[in-house]
Amino acid sequence: MNKKITVLPGDGIGPEIVAEAIKVLNKISEKYGHSFEYTYVDIGGCSIDKYGVPITDEGMEICKRSDSVLLGAVGGPKWDNCPPAIRPEKALLAVRKELGLFANLRPTKLFAQLSNASPLKQEIVGNGIDLLIVRELTGGVYFGERKTEEVDGELVATDIMPYSESEIERIGRVAIETAMKRNKKLSSVDKANVLDTSRLWRKTMHRLSEEYPQVEYSDILVDNTAMQLIKNPTQFDVLVTENMFGDILSDEASMLTGSIGMMPSASLSSGTLGMYEPIHGSAPDIAGMNIANPLGTILSAAMMLRYSFDMAKEADDIEAAVNKVLDNGFRTGDIMQEGCKKVSCSEMGDLVSQSI
Ligand code: NAD
């Protein structure tokens, strides 16, 4: 298969970790006879320095015309005082909007080899955590009308949280289809005891879930979910929720693994085009030192193969290679354990690539 991939290395450790993911993709293309064509585009601070904007119109067009987008990370102290309209992260919001990326998939997997990196007790973690949060990404309170006005001599701020049935159905279907490919278990997270948007969310999800009797469906309130993620995280498989709840819960869930450098993510559109990136930022404190953990980006590339290119076997191959490298005791500094062998960012990329 021939696929066009737009590569957005970005700032800080972005170029280092993306280079390792490309190394792994090249190994996959060699092994399976695919052809991946890469086009590199500046994004974030490096684009502001060169062009005065966090992404150029031409860069955006290249993203739109590709089969998928691989991102490193953007931002850093150098650009912290840029005017809000041209801050590095503006480019991410623009790409999400232009590409219609409404579904954010954030897997949280505690690799058995790293189980003592989790802040949770061993008896809670069990044989490992493996859950996936599906977050609605383009609706809700982050996109609703907002205002601050003076009422009776004091300032009053209002943020509106709109959701339409079609928006809920669209994300609900992604979640159910994803659950079908995993363990056929879906929890829909809402606040239906208080919010109208949540009541519509629940009603729509119930209607959808009836179309998929094979999926074990349940509703759960967001406050209880926050608690259950700490108390008994292995009860969950796929969780689906609206934008703000998903933002908060996915950060909480990612911390259960204790290793931010390991976590991938995918943002999907209604077609096959998606954007894939590790969940961490540009880590300016370790940029340019060749010590960053590239596994989150490498696993994001695996998600790209699975969700955008329908290459499940190739994705499995990358995930198995990561497991093998961890089994063999190789670790970057952030996940280093006693008795293991410490390797650099590029050595980790080499090891995964050689294990494929
Ligand atoms: P961060 O995720 O960049 O770093 C937090 C801590 O985790 C740091 O100590 C860092 O060294 C470490 N870390 C992160 N990724 C690592 C990896 N792969 N290997 C080893 N250690 C790793 O978060 P931050 O420090 O809050 O943010 C730094 C910059 O990144 C800011 O400008 C922020 O706006 C930006 N940011 C970008 C994104 C994105 O591009 N999607 C996301 C979050 C933050």
C-alpha cells in the first residue's frame, strides 16, 4: 500500500522522538512491502520563528491532502509570551478543526514490565491496566459561547455547553465500534443527574447501544468514574465521554501508568484521516539530549497503522516489538528500573526497529 504521511516534528524533543517513529515505520514498510511517503511541515514555535505563524496555510493544506498526520509536540518557554493568536498550541487547535478531528482516542496501558512505576498499589493494578478513553473533541463547553459581563455591580462569567444529538451519535458510534474491536465492553460517562447535555447524551447512547447487543454497555457518572479509576481501574475497557470530562479523565488515567513517555493518542475524523501523537509535551528540560522516551510516539505510529491504514497486523508487530524490548530490560531514563539497561532515545528506536 502507498500512504502519504505528513510529519510534524514540532519543538523540544519533538524532532528526536518523531525520528525514532519514522525509523520504525520504515522497518514496517520494508517488511510488509508498503510505501510510506513523508512530507515534513514546521509546526509550533519553530514555525513561528520561520514564518511568524504556528502553521502556514500551505502546511495545513499538506496535512489535509495526506492519508494521516504524525505529530511530535509543540511549545516551550521561548514562545510563552507570544500573543495568544500565534501561540504554538494554536496550530494544534487549527489542525483539529481543519481536519474535522472530533474523536480523541487515549489508551492507558500499564505494561506489566513497568507495573511498579504506577502510583497505585500492586493489588489494585493486578495484571496490568488496559483501558481506552474516547473523548469528544470538537463540541461542548470548550466550543460553546462564552462571555464575561457586569451584573449588579460584579463580574459574571458564562460558558455554554451545547451538544447536538448528531454530535453525540457520531462519537458514540466511534466508541462502540472501537469496543467491538476490543473486549466489547463500553462505559458511557456523563452527569445525567444534573446536566441536560448529559441527559441527551445518555438517551442517545442508549438508543445506539441497542444496535449493538454484543457490547456490554453501562452508564456511569463522571464523579464516580474519577473515583473508580483510582479504586478499581481494571474494571474498565472502553470509556466514552464529552470534551471536558474526557480532558480531565484522560489525564487522570494516563497518570495511573506513571510513565508519560509511553502513552500514545489518536485524533480521528469521519474518514480515515487522523492525527497521531504522544500525550506528553515538548519536554524542553531534556530537549536535544537524546534521552527522551520515544515509545509514546512509536506506539502512536502503531495506532496510525491500525486506525487510518487498516494495517492491524503491522500495528500488532510494533506493539509486540515494544513489549519485547521492555522484556529484554531496556529502558530510557524516565522508566529506568534497577537491574535494567539504560538506553538513549535513538538506541530505543533502533532496538524496537530491530525487534520487528
Ligand atoms: P511535558 O509533557 O513536556 O513534560 C513534563 C515532564 O515529563 C518533564 O519533566 C519532561 O522532561 C517529562 N517528559 C515528557 N515527555 C517525555 C518523554 N518522552 N521522555 C522522557 N521524559 C518526558 O509537559 P510540560 O513541561 O508541562 O510542557 C512543556 C511544553 O510542552 C509547554 O510549552 C507545553 O505547552 C507543551 N505541551 C505541548 C503538548 C502538545 O504538543 N501536544 C502537550 C502538552 C504540553
